[in-house]
Amino acid sequence: GGSAIEMEGTAFVVANDSVRPSLRHETMHLLAWRAWGPPASSWLSEGLATAAVPACRGLTAEQIAAVLDRSHRLVPLDSLRQNFTVAAEQGVIHYYESASLVRYVDRVFGRSKLRALWSRGGLANVSEVLGVDAPTLERNWRASIARTTAPTSWPALWSEIGAFGCE
């Protein structure tokens, strides 16, 4: 676990014998806020910080999103935007859905568009920033997830994440 106080440039991390500290995640919060300023939305900040960790339990953000998709656990993007959750199982689902979406936007539209989305309203202004409406973005992102292999089940993955964390 951990937490970042972005406006102070401070991060705290917690670890024990089983769970490694979230160094990459919390450091990315600090770097992103320093370089790009405050984000337009929580899902962007957490998505970018989560995307900075190469793998969780050996799986990429896209593979985790595929696991969530096959388990019917992904939420509509508008719900993610309006009701982002940080705690417990639903929080992990939101973090990895956001990470997958951030990586998709970066890969398909480019870093400059991702940065514009970061500062200019997130999903609320997606048409203006990316040139596609939110339903089209969601449909295309979900189609990319549907083509991604889901190497495990959500209950098995959640059990490992709950016990050992991701970093």
C-alpha cells in the first residue's frame, strides 16, 4: 500500500513480509502531477499510476482488464468517471480498468492526446480531445480487451492481489 500527497511532492509506502511497497505507483503520481499538473479526474490519476507498474501478479493491465471482462466485472466508463472507487475489490477493479484505458488512449491516440485528456476534463471532454465520442471510445477499447487473452479467473487473481498486492 501507499499514498501520495501530490501537492507536497511526498509519498508514503507500506510493506510487510508478504506485500511489497507500491513504489512505482506512488512515484508516478508525484511525477505526473509535477509534469502535467493536477488531473481532470481521479480515474486518470490512478489509471496512469497503475499503468506505470509493468505487471501485477505477472499480468499486464490489458490482461487484467480481459480477466475482468470475461468475469463481467468491468464497469461502464461513465460510471468509472462519476463513481471512481479506491477501496477493496471494487477499487482494484477500477484501478486496472483505468490503467487499461489509459494505456489504450496512449497507444491509439498518442501521449499528447493523453496529456490533453489529463488536463482538459477526462471523459467529460473526450470528443473535443480525442475526436471520438465516449461511447465510441468505450466500444473500441472494449473490443481491444476482447482480443486479449485472459490467462486466469477473477476470483483466483483477486485472491492473489488481496494476499500479496501488485508490486
